[in-house]
Amino acid sequence: MSYVDEVIELVVKQNPAEPEFHQAVKEVLESLRAVVEANEEKYRKEALLERLVNPERQIKFRVPWVDDKGQVQVNTGYRVQFNSAIGPYKGGLRLHPSVNLGIIKFLGFEQIFKNSLTAAAIGGGKGGSDFDPKGKSDREVMAFCQSFMTELCKYIGADTDVPAGDIGTGAREIGYMFGQYKRIRGVYEGVLTGKGLSYGGSLARTEATGYGLLYLTEEMLKCNGKEIAGKTVCISGSGNVAIYAAQKAEQLGAKVVTVSDSTGWVYDPEGIDVALLKEVKEVKRARLTEYAANRPSAQYHEGRGVWTIPCDVALPCATQNELLLDDAKALVENGCIAVAEGANMPTTLEATEYLQKNGILFAPGKAANAGGVATSALEMSQNSERLSWTFEEVDSKLKNIMVNIFHNMDDAAKRYGAEGNYVVGANIAGFEKVVDAMTAQGIV
Ligand code: NDP
């Protein structure tokens, strides 16, 4: 059996009931086959892949807090510090009822390669909790965040591990967590990114993942003789990534016709009104029915269905495994030319394969949504310097980073005879730097 297959089998055996983690490992290792085979003896001897798929440290803790009725609630908190070969652990905190160790491990594993691709000196990590901020009062969210940080603060720091936002963790949650960290540790440092502008946040961090997704998509289309202007775009999700992806797509001359949330989706043939979407989601924290009620051209549908709408470009920006094989078939049938992942692992392995086989340009999340963490790294630099850069400065650095990521993955794919396969390219480009650093640092 090949080394890659052996390690995939080992991961499934050693981590039962963690299907998302198996899926992420499989996707990465399968596409590294050519590199691994070229170095098989050395990698085997050094157990390089076994070390890569085992987190350096995983922390699981109790998070007790008191709700508005005086009832004590107990959630579970996680931080997986996956790989620090190229820098301090960096990766978001997800607050969603579906969170479990396997999901945090899949996200942490992906983060290693994504962070490497950004060219910033940051390692891979991820964390979160099964707490659901939806429907909670501000006081309840604060109580949870303070309890969560009371434990987490023992393991993080500006030079060791720097968490950020993710699903369910926005500016409000980061603020409460930062306050508690500072209070307990007694240091004012850039321990979290995605902070508010008044206390060390970076301009353009809020927009970064969505904007970055469009910068990379634009470059991918350009290098394949196409352009984003005039294209019809379907987006799923209506959170941080989706909103700013829609905004940048429209700024670049495309028309965005869908968005979704966990209960339904909107088709708006006139083009999504981003200002209204922001009002509904960021200010009122309401459902998409509210968007449809205020927009005569919009049709609201319950359940799933975004990918049935004909489009040129599809941008899944909600969550993992939301674009399935049938969705991929519908996209191909309707003439879609490109899919770029705003979310982490939104496309299943079989859907990805189908899209690629049918000639769709496919940009994997670890490259396409890396703008968020890249800008978090820029926030860390500003914190270290005690300086704040302008929006334009950050945005132009972000654009450069995304264009470079595209070319790095494109070049890596070409080097290994897989031209146009950006999944292979992104994984190889991310892997090479991490492996080099791991090898140089000895058996640790
Ligand atoms: P948000 O919480 O702001 O938004 C998430 C969106 O996805 C919401 O519209 C939510 O709907 C929807 N959603 C969440 N879970 C499900 C589900 N199980 N089924 C259907 N819809 C769902 O998160 P972000 O926009 O920050 O994150 C979206 C994705 O992008 C995630 O995969 C995240 O890991 C990834 N990402 C985020 C980055 C960032 O900077 N924020 C950086 C890189 C990747 P509802 O409101 O109804 O729950």
C-alpha cells in the first residue's frame, strides 16, 4: 500500500466518528500523492505524514455560564493547535451547535495549508464551541464569551496562538473575549484578530474574506481568458463572507442573484441589494424573509436551492458540505464556468471531482478564502508596530496576496503535471513550505 493510503487509513482508524476530518485529510493527501511519492523513503522514515495529521495539541474544556433566567448552562470549548512549523497558531473560533472535535480538527488541518499559502508566518489552529449565539441576549453572549476566555486564555498569546472570528463569532464576540483576556492576563496585546477599530482592529478585516474571494476569482478568470464583469453570480450564505463577496462582485460589474441562510434562500433577478442585506443581517440580525419582504424583485424559498439558479460563477460561502453532487450537476447543466469556495470545504469530494471533470474552474477554499486570515496577519503586524494602516493600504496588500496565491497554486499544479487543477496546486504550494520548516526543525 502506498504511504498516502496507509496514512489515510490510519487517520480513519485513530479518529473514529470524525467524518469531516477524514474528508479534509483525504482531500489534501490525495492531491499530494505526486510529491509524497517523489520523497517516499525520506518522508516515511521521518513519519512526516503521521506528524502532519496529528495536532501538536488539542484542548477541550467546560464552559459554564448563567442565562437570563438564572439557569446555569454548560457548553464545550475546543482549541486545536495543529501545526506551528511556520509560525504561531492562527485560526478562527466557531460558535455553532454543530461544533465538535472532528469539525474543529478538519478546520485546523485545512488552516495549516491556507496560512502557508498566504506567505505570512502563521501556523494552523482552530477552535470554538457548541454554543449558539443565535437568539441569545447580549448579556448571555458576554457571559459565555467571558467563561470561554477564562479557560482559553491559558493557552493563547500574541506570539503563541492568535484566534479570530468564524461562523457565529463576529465583532461582538471578539470584543467580549478580548476584554476578558486583558482582564485576566493583564496584558494589552494582539491576542485576537477581527478586533474593533477602536482597540487594535484593522481596517478592511471585515471585508477581507469576501473581497479576497473575488480578487482571486477575478485573477483565475483573467488567466483563463475570461472576466468577472457582466457575469451572473450565485452566492450561498448571508454572513460575513457572503455579504462582502456580494459587495465586491457587484463593484467588479457582476450581478449577484442569490443568497441563503440556514432556513431558506433568496432569488433576486434584479441583483442582490447589498445595503438591504447588510441592514437585515448585520443590524437587525433577522432572517432572509425580512430581505424578501422589503425587496419586491426578490423571491424567498424555504430550504436549499441556490445552485439550481443558472449562473456563470458559483461562490459557496455558508458552511461545509453544502454543495453536493446533484448541485454540481445542476451547475454544469446550467453553463456555470467557475466555482470558488468562500466557505471552508463547502463542496463535497465527489462534487469537486464532477466539476473538475466537466471543465469548471474550481478554486478551493484554502486558497480562495485565505484573504481573511491574510488580513488577520496584517492586523498582527499593525498591532506589533502600534500603527494603523489606511483601508486602501490594507485592501491593496490583500489584493496582491490573493493574486500571488492564485499564481503560486497555478505554478505548483503545472510543476506536477496537473495544469488547471487548483486543488492539487493549492495543497502542494501550501505543503512545500510547511514540510521544509518541519524538516529543518527536527523531530518535534
Ligand atoms: P457567519 O456566521 O457570518 O455566516 C454563516 C452563514 O452561513 C450564515 O448565513 C448562516 O446562516 C449560514 N450557515 C451556517 N451554518 C449553516 C448550515 N449548517 N446550513 C446552512 N447555512 C448555514 O460566518 P462566516 O461568513 O464568517 O463564515 C462562512 C464560512 O466561511 C465558514 O465556512 C467559515 O469557516 C468560512 N470562512 C470565514 C472566514 C471569515 O473571515 N469570516 C475566513 C475564511 C473562511 P444562519 O445565519 O441562518 O445561521
